[in-house]
Amino acid sequence: MREVVELNDKQRFRFSEDGHSIRANQGHSVHVDLKLNPKVPPAVLFHGTADRFLPSIRERGLISGTRQYVHLSKDRETAMIVGKRHGRPAVLDVRSGAMHDAGFVFFLSDNGVWLTDSVPVAFLTFPSGEEPG
């Protein structure tokens, strides 16, 4: 069990307070109470994806889909790595500060991933620099 927590390259897991069980740091497809408190995000966060998903994102924004939250990165480099996992990468800028000012809630997972329920198109800047809406 210790190897799962200590050797996971993305630090997705941690031990419970009593050390007898493992829990996810970010949630995922199963609802988990992550016991995270809302945090004020930086002005801009980043979302890495495959470029084939851009048409759908331009229409719907970022949605959690089967995950518990939309995952956002603190820097463009990390988002690029995430995007490469899914195909030809694309990195979106998320105006997280403006979202927060508009009442959206953000959380910071124990492994440094920013989480939110969704990101409307109006808060996204696409790789080409165009801003829909």
C-alpha cells in the first residue's frame, strides 16, 4: 500500500489521517469528499487537452464529464504535459481570477492541481489567441 502512495508519479493518492487507508487527492470518476477548503486561485490557470477536443470546448466550455472536477494546472508546462497524454496537445488559458470574482469556487488538491466544477467559454483563451463569445 505504501508503494501506491509514495511511487505514484502524479501524487494522486495520500494516506488517511490514521494511516490505515488511501484516498485520492483529486477525486476522479468516483465522488470522494476530498475535504478541501475553497481557495483564491491565481489570476490565470491552464488546462491541457488534445487539440481534437477544442471544437467541443469552444461550444461547451470545460466540463468535468466523468470526473468530479475540471483539473487545472498552475503553469503552461504542466498543462502541456497533461495535453500530450491525450494526443496532440493544446493549452487553454483560464481566467481563474475573473471566475473567482464572478462567484466560481476553486480548490487546490494536495498534489497542486487546481479544481473547479466547470469553466464557461467566456473565461477561456484558446491556443490561437481567439476568445469566443
